[in-house]
Amino acid sequence: MADVAPFPRRLTRASATSESPLARALLIALALAFLSVVLLLPLLAVFSEALRNGVAAWAAALIEPDALAAVRLTLIVAAFAVPLNLVFGVVAAWAIGKFEFKGKAFLITLIDLPFSVSPVISGLVYVLLFGSGSLLGPFLKSHGIEVLFAVPGIVLATVFVTFPFVARELIPLMQEQGTADEEAALSLGASGWQTFWHVTLPNIRWGLLYGVLLCNARAMGEFGAVSVVSGHIRGLTNTMPLHIEILYNEYNFAAAFAVASLLAALALVTLVLKTAIELRYAGQMAAVRGH
Amino acid sequence: MELSIRNVRKDFGATPALHEVSLDIRSGELIALLGPSGSGKTTLLRLIAGLEAPSAGTVFFGEDDASRRSVQERQVGFVFQHYALFRHMTVLENIGFGLSVRPRAQRPARAEIRRRAEELLDLVQLSGLGQRYPAQLSGGQRQRVALARALAIEPRVLLLDEPFGALDAQVRKDLRRWLREIHDRTGHTTVFVTHDQEEALELADRVVVMSQGRIEQVGTPDEVYDRPAVPFVHRFIGESSQVPVRIADGQLWLDDRALGLPASGSGEAVLFFRPHQVEVLSGCGGCLAGTVTGSRRLAGTRRLELELGGGRHRVEIDVPIEHPAATRSQISFRPRTWRVYPAAGDGSAATAATPAPEPEQTAIAPLALYSIR
């Protein structure tokens, strides 16, 4: 460094951690450019591609019976998977965050398993469990219950893949909050259920909501695991992502992107919902976190 | 409500947090559990509350065996170090919580709960802040709300776990005085945990000094300060200097120097005295003498660090600011008040001792207590 910056210039910075205006502008521009290329452009491409042949063609692709069946199945799967994982996630996070027991570290690792394992393997696990060569599959089949290549299998695979979302969101929160609030409620005479309902649940509600929204987004969008267990029966076991893939493979791009745009819109609605809630309850959330 | 803790033991895994502890607390008393961290004081408090279950022993609330009851049934008011206020409820909702979760048959009407909460809010001098959320209050205010919430359920005993531990010094002092007033007005049997000896001595009717899962001494603030039962209590409460000594010929010796302090028995022992309870002598036949190695100003006095005898035992004494001794390099002094305890691991001195009959003291009585003025 031959040229030493004039001393007074350094003093114009607001604080030790702030950068010069030029550096700030550069960093912001870089971030925006990256976001546009990686996130915004693909999203726009989906919608522009979907509407390429006009709104009528777009709508026609959506109200086509197979497409409607795929939408319905996706919603059904989410309607099962999200509440189940809401309950399991809260229970798992409660156990890990509030109690000390042997094998806790192992349980945390286990909860992460669906994240660390490829979704295809998650699907294959269910094929092994419920396939015709397994012990369970033929037994259930003889009792008239189809799991594989039917709705139960798709729900199971989705539950498996989306399990960590709620639990992962809540575990650090519950660990940080500790058990003092619960102990206070119990010492004041509240029953276990009252304590959970009036104290624990309100303390975690924002984390819980966030986890549920993420879980829902993934449940509707899951491809790999569902693809393995679904069997791709049109109008019966195709979820939206699977339906999109089939249309795409048939070179039916307009229809594929039309359904894709609907799926993307569902995800966007989820995000908008989350942001709206954050804005609406910003003060309350700050109060809860800042305590 | 009297409390009686009988032979209570608590193990966490293989490590005992509390060894066979017994303690009787009189109705309406304000008791401090005082000890360093890891002494088991919080564990004892949580056992009384029912937040922990004892490994052995029983806790009686009056005639009632509380150890058979759950924390909800014990009806204790528990105040936590970090307040544990319900952050999503207003101050009034927090205070009324204990009443509003009662079974329908015993639950007061909503208006009545509110009236009670307002009343308690007045008691803790926070009138008008009922609609605030805990996050909008200062630390001291939050702790007052926590106390009001604990009082709302008309507790049989009030238990406070380091109630002022998270507050700064000035607020702590104010709240201390205020807690004493509340206690005197409501008359609840109150047990609080603290590691701050000043807090314990100022606030409590009796102090329970604990160390390593045992009760070392139970007594009034005067008793534990003036007549510590064991070396630990002497060291832990107030300031202490200690010198290893020998008892022979009816007095104390350091090396081959007689200290001019009478004692009975014989053998190795440890002399304890407090830095401010000494008198500086101008040369002596029997006294403690040492080399000054350091001097520092301490509020109203000057504290000297000395090395005594061939063993260069470090002790501290206080001298008046203007005292000429402060500039000398050699100083002779004698404690005005002192205690002698048998040396650790040496039973001979203990057996030779004449234990002073002192009530309230649970541990071994010290060898001797003398005061010359």
C-alpha cells in the first residue's frame, strides 16, 4: 500500500463495521444480479412459457381432467402430510428441547435423516417395505389395503421427506427457551395440558407457523420420493410435479409450464402469506423474541 | 406454614447434588440459602417446590407430607432468576394466570381475577403497567411482576431462586429492601437462594450456609458472621485471613513465636480472623509480626498484605488511612476477635478441644472463641 488514504476520510464512516458507499453499492448490485439470474429469471420464464400460447391454452391445460386429478392429489397429500408432521414435529422438538435423555443426539441425527438422504432412496425404502417382495406388502394387500402405487404410499413418502421441517424449526427455539416458563406455569397450578396450550405453544407459534409453511411447500413440491412410490398412473397417482414431468417428456411444453406455473403460484402464495403474517405481527414477534 | 426437610438426598446420575440434608423452617420466617455455585442450594429450593423429586427423604409443609404431592398440588409461589414471565401475556394476564388455570369449580370469575391482579400490581408498586408486555418492562419491574404472580395463588410458601441475580447493583439493593417490606406485610414463609452473602445477611432472619451439597451452618446473620462453625463458613462469609498455628502451653504459636492469644488443647490448628478486627501494636512480646508486601486503598481504610513467619503466610489486615503503620515495612498486630479450628485432617487438636456449647450450630464446634477488647 503505497498510497495511504487521507486520514479524515476514514472518519466519515458511520461505524467501524460499515463499508464505504462504493463498496456497499457494489455488494448490493452483486447480490441483486445473482438473485435475478438464479431466482427471478427462472420464475419469470415459467410464467412466460406457461402463457406463451395465450390465457385460453393455459386455462385449458389446467382444467384438463388429468391435471385436475393431479392438483387434487397434491392437495390431499399435503392435507395429510402437513398436520401429521405438525404433530410429530412438535412432539419431537418438545422431547428434545425440554428433556434430557439417553440417545438424544442420536434422535436429532435421525430427524435429519430425510434431509441427508436422497429423496429417491426415501421412496425406495417404502418400495422395500411395502413392495410385493416384502413382508408387509402382501399382508396388507390380502386385507385390501394398497400402499405402493397408491395414495397411502405417496402420503407416507411425503411425510418422510418433509418430517424435519417443523422439528428442525422448533428444536433450537425450544432449547433456547428452556423449561423455566413451563416450570412457572406448573408451580402456579396449571396442568400439563394447560401448560402446553397456554405457555409452550404461544412461545413457539411463529417458529411453528414458519415450519408448517415450509413443510407445506415441500409436501406439494416433492418429486423424487413420490416418483418412486407413485407408479405414475395418470389421473390416479400423479401429483402435480409428476404430472408436469410427464407432460414435459411428451413435449407438451405449454401444458407442462401451465401446471408448473400453478405449482409455483402455490409456493408464492405460501411465501406471501408468511411475509404478511410477519408484517402484521412484527411487534408481537419482536416482543416474544426480545424477552 | 412451617417447613420441615428431613434427610433429603438428591443424586443427579451418580453425582450427589445434596447429601442427607435436614432443615426446619419456622412459620413466617425469611430464610436465605447461601452458598457458592454447586453447593446444592438451588437443588434444595427446587426440591421444596416439587420441581425436582428427592432421591430420598421427605419434605413436610406443616403436618402435610409434601413429597407425596406434585408441584401443582403443593401450592408454592416460585420466583425464577430470569423471571420466566409469559411473554405473550400482559402483566395482568401473567399475574392472573395461576387463578385462571384453576379447575372451573374453584376458579374465580373473570372480573374477580382481574381485581385480584390489580390489587397485587398495587402491592408491587407497578399500578398502571397492567397492559404492558414483559418485554416492555425493566428487569426490576419484571421481577416484581414475577413476585406478584407467585403471590396471586395465595402460596403456602414463597420460594425465590436468586431473585435479584440478574439485576444491577442499585436495583438489587432497592428490591432487597422492598422484598423485606412485602414479606413483613404478607407474612409468608419465604425461602430464597443467593450466592451474595451481603444479600443474605441483610435480608434473612436466618441464613443456611451450604457447601458441596451439605448444610455447614444454620444461624442468624450475627451467628454465622461472628461465630462461624467451620472454616468454610468463616472464609465464605465476610473477609478472612488465616494462619496455620500450633496450640501449646495454653496459647497459640506460629513457628517458635508465641502470639499472645490464649487457647486450650494442643496440636496443629488454624487461626482465623477478619482483616478489620485487628489492632496494630508498636512492638510486642507476643503478637503476629509480618513484612508488608502490598497496600491498597479500600473505601474508608487501608488494606495491607503481609507475609508472616518463616512460612511466609499471606494475610490481610486493615489499618486506618492516616495510621503511620501504613508506611512501615514491618508490622506487629494482634486480632481483637479470632477463631481457632483444628487443622484439616488432624484429629488430635479436635479431641483436645473444649467445644463451646453453641446453639443453632450444626457442624463441629470450633476449638475456641475469644474476644479481648
